[in-house]
Amino acid sequence: MVRELRIAVLASGQGTDLQSIIDASEKQMIDADVVVVLSDKKEAYALKRARHHTIPAFFVDPKHKTREEHEHAMTRILKEHNVELIVEAGYMRLLTPSFVKQWYGELINIHPALLPSFKGVDGQGDALAYGVRISGCTTHFTDEDMDHGPIILQAAIKVKPQDTRDDLASRILAVEHQILPRTIQLFAEGRLTIHGRSVLISPGDSWLDKYPRLDDVLYGEGY
Amino acid sequence: MVRELRIAVLASGQGTDLQSIIDASEKQMIDADVVVVLSDKKEAYALKRARHHTIPAFFVDPKHKTREEHEHAMTRILKEHNVELIVEAGYMRLLTPSFVKQWYGELINIHPALLPSFKGVDGQGDALAYGVRISGCTTHFTDEDMDHGPIILQAAIKVKPQDTRDDLASRILAVEHQILPRTIQLFAEGRLTIHGRSVLISPGDSWLDKYPRLDDVLYGEGY
């Protein structure tokens, strides 16, 4: 039996990226389990999703705490759950350099744009406002700068002329739900190595075949 | 008989983008002719290419001139040749705001990256150094800021793990040679309208069918 990688997910909102990990895990498409979910928002639907799947889920209240105190509370929970990988999946709070350093190489983020374009809280809206013809999403190791760490996978999609911000966001989200489980599986297989700004993906099983491709998406994930 | 759009090309180097326009024109894939080529480099191979096709080609020496004087000399030649569209194709000199304003909407640039990522002189090397999995190229109307104006077409390609800067540059170049003639043809057909930062492409003939697609490229050119 394959050992399952123990994942924590940090989420502030709907938690659809979280759901994509849970689904991939339950379908045994990835050798990983979400063992705990943390949120900085009491009402985050991500917490409800976790509980629905009997995954421990914690609201860690940032109010009346310094950032360090807040992260200290998170770290305690992460350690209690023997977490091996932390996934920021729509987590809208910036982590401190000391938290990031502590988990460097075991902390990843997914961003709804082709980084380094459109960092920040509204990658989809900013792409639309800029007038790009192509956008996408990116998974990367988190470093001390926002949306900046070494890139793991990217996928590109077309921006359509009629797109509203929500149209674009939902098409990007569909691709996020593909590249996030792939990223986690590469990590679980021990195939990701950081060399400065580059992430080397070592050859391995034909894991890509497990994940059906979407049309009109360019997958940047070669090795 | 279709009227041919009169194009000027500004180039500082090899002129392969220029060649892609000349080829498309000679094959009558675009309703446009290159009527004059200007360079700021005496030895630019672009000038040789132009002369080989009996296209008037001028070295406009920037030495001992202010930028305004240099551009004034260029403008005189452009006007003498009744130019309707100016294409910056590997032109490495920044144009002044007053030149850009004078030709706004009739001046386009091609850049070897998915703007707004990797502006500047080495879009390919910068993309590689950053560690992106996907890069590409962009055509856009030139405005007063470098590599910034409203985007016309983009195309995305994969960055491969073994890529040297030259490997990546040459794969991007192959796609540049596709989207540049397409961009010119859209302009020639009067199908491009600038709305703020967006370029609206109005529906028209199925011109795309004339241009064979490359594998593993995502074309951002919907209308």
C-alpha cells in the first residue's frame, strides 16, 4: 500500500481548490490525503467542505493577534497533524517571512494567472483589465515575496472577447482543479527539486495520463 | 484587385520577423506590402534582406543626433513612402512619446514574451531565468510606455526543461512569424479597433485558415 502524503490546506473562501484535492484523493488519483484544513475566515465554505468529508477543520481567528501569534497558532495545529505539505488554496492572507522560511519547500500556492503577470488578489480581473489574450494559472513554492516563488506547473487558456471577470475566473478555476492535484502528486512522488528559481521535475510514472486534458489549454509541465 | 496596405518595418537586427512579412506578402497571404525598411544599425541584416527583395532600405544614423532629430529623419522617409502601418520588428530603440503619439494606432510592436511578463530587451532570457513553464509572444499597438500598449494577438508555448536561451528564442520566433502576418492582415482588413486597453477584432473572413498551425501552441486571437 502506498503511503499517503499528509496535506494541510489553507483557504479563505469557497474552497473549490480544496475540493479538487479531496476529490483526487478520494478517487485515489493522488497519493495524498488532506488531514487538516485551516481558515482565517470563520464563514469560509472551505471549512464546511472539510467537515463534510470528516476532515478536521479549524478557524484560526486572526483578530486581536499579531501576525506572528496567528501563525504560531496555525503552526501548532499543523505540527499536531504531522503535516508534510501545506497548500495555500485561495488563502488571502500574506504569510510572514519567518513562517515561509520555516516551511520553505513544503509550502505551495496556486495563483489564477500566468505568473509573473498579475500577482495579487485579483489575477483574473487584472488580466481582463489589461486586455491580454491569454491567461492561466500557476502553482509555485511560496517564498517571502507575494506570488513569486519557484514555479512548479503552469497552464494557459484563451481569454475570450466576451468574457466577464466571472467567465474568465471560472475557466481558470477548471484548470486550477487540474494542475493542483498534479502538482501535489509530483510532490508526493518526491519528484520536485528546487534549484534557485527553477523547479526540476524528475522523470517518473506516466501520472499525467490519469488526469484528463481539457481542450484549448496549454499545459506547461514538461520534464 | 485588393489594395495592398503600405507597411514600413523598423528593425535593428537579423530581420527574421521582417522576412516573415515579406514572405507572407509574396505568397499573397496578406493584403500588404513592405514598402520601406528603416534601421538604426548600419550592419543590420534586415537592410540586406530588404534590398534582396528590392525594397527601399535606409540606415538612419542615430549618431550625433537628438532622439527627436533621428525620428524626424525617419518620419520624413515614412511620409515619402506613404506608409499606413509601421511595424517594430526587433527594433531595439525606444521611440519618443511624440513619435508614438503621431502614429498611435498605426504603429505596432512584436515582443518575444507573454506581456505584461518580461518586458524589455531580453524577454526570452528573462523568462528562462524566472523559471516559467509557459512563455510566448505578443503583438500590440505601441504606446508611450515600453512593451505596454493594447494587445492585439498572443500565442503561448511551453518552456522545456532542457531549453537554452537560444532554444527558447528560436521556438518563440517560429510563432512570432505566425502571429505577426496575422496581425498585419487583421489591420489590413480594418478589423482592429482600440477601446482603451482592449483591441476589438471584428468578425471577418476565415483568414486564420491560411496560416498553418504549429503543434503545442495556444493561439490567443478570438473574436
